[in-house]
Amino acid sequence: MKMITNKLDKTTLQLLTFGAVFATTIFLQCIIFHYLFFNELLLSSLWKNPTDFIRFYLPHISIAMFFSSFVFLFKNKWWTVGLSIIFNIWIWANLWYYRANNILIDKYSIKMIGNLNGFFDSILALIKPQDYIFLSISIILMIYIYIRNRIIINQ
């Protein structure tokens, strides 16, 4: 009976660790996205005004926790990489659209996606080196999942 309890605790710990790692990656993407838009992070407000600090970071934490809660539903964890890449595409689209039009993508802009024919060079001009941070976070998540799976298989 004790061995089953230890195994259950180990499995639960692995799930919680993976959920925390996935939540951290989504949280970092949200924070970097916010910083690239508004050029602020409010780190000093933690000491000056903790209420503003919590009000600023709570939506980012909520988004990360919402997506990471699905970790407990599926045994295969590679879907998190797909979700992270979809999240990256959404962030990139908003960043590039914002740089071109000074507004975030709305539903009317999505409907007019066919108007982008011939604008590939213009879109490439909107890409900045810091945009690749989001891709690197997804790559780190992929490496973590690969190493995690190798360790679990070897046990």
C-alpha cells in the first residue's frame, strides 16, 4: 500500500511540476507581450503599491493558470507545445498588426485576411528581433517535455 501511495505522490508531483512549467511559459509570453506593447512591467510597484502590482499581474496569471489547468486532463503533454505555438502566432499577429496600424486585431481585421495578398514584404519589415523570444520560449518548453519524457521512460 505504501508503494502505491509513493507512486501516486510521484505522479502527482510530476503533473504539478509540468503544470507549473507550462503556466510559467504562458505567463512569460503574456508579460513579454504586454511589455512590447506598453513598455512597462510595474516591478517597482511591488514595494510601493502591492495592490497595483497584483491588479497588473493577475490577468496574466489567470490566463496562464487557465491554460495550464488542462495539463491534468490529458496524458500526452505534446499538445502544450501546439497550444504554445498557436499562442505565439496570435501574439505575433497582434504585434505586427499593432506596429502597422496602432491597434490590436479585431474581428473585422480577421475577416479581411484576404487583403494581405502581395503584402509579404511589408509584413517582413514589421518583424523585430525581440519577436523571436516567444519562439524560444516554445522551444524551451519542447526541450523540457522531451527531457521529461526520457526521464519518465527510463524510470
